[in-house]
Amino acid sequence: PTPNQEALHRFLNTLPREVSVPSTSQQKQYPRNAKSFFPLPYQVYYSARAVPTVSYTDTSSAPLEILAKLLTFKQLHPEIREKGGAYGGGAYARGLGGLFGMYS
């Protein structure tokens, strides 16, 4: 083996053999379709929507991350910022919390 392969082997041997995945059943549950309005003393308005999705351990998590970037830079930013004149907007995927959201 090469020196790089030996170094990699030594490093891999230091890693734990088993990894525990955190349980998602302990997450706080919020009521569905909960809506909130917070009047703020600004002339700028914000809106957002988040929906529950899958954890980062699910195979659908990576495509959601990609979808969030594509929506942000190919659809939402051009429509909201460039055409609409708003300060900006975008989409995000949070694999740790199992959320997908959009904001403006």
C-alpha cells in the first residue's frame, strides 16, 4: 500500500464501528397549518412557509437540498427580487429538522 492508503487506513481505524442515529420521534410537534402574524414597525414585509419533510438520513434528503438551490437561484430570486423588486427570497431544506421552506 502507498503512504496515503496507510494513512487513510489508520484514520479509518480510529472511527467508531457503530453510529447511533438520533431519533426523530422526540421532536416537538406543532399543529398543522399553524399561522402567525407578527406586526413589525418596518416598511418591509416578510413571509415564509415551511413544511415537514424527511430527515437527512432519507434518500430524498439530497434531492430536496438540490431543489432548494434550484428554486432559489432559477425561479424565486429572479421573480421576487429581479422582477418584483423585493429584497429577496429563496428556498431551503433542513435535513436535521426535516423541513423544507420558502421565504420572501
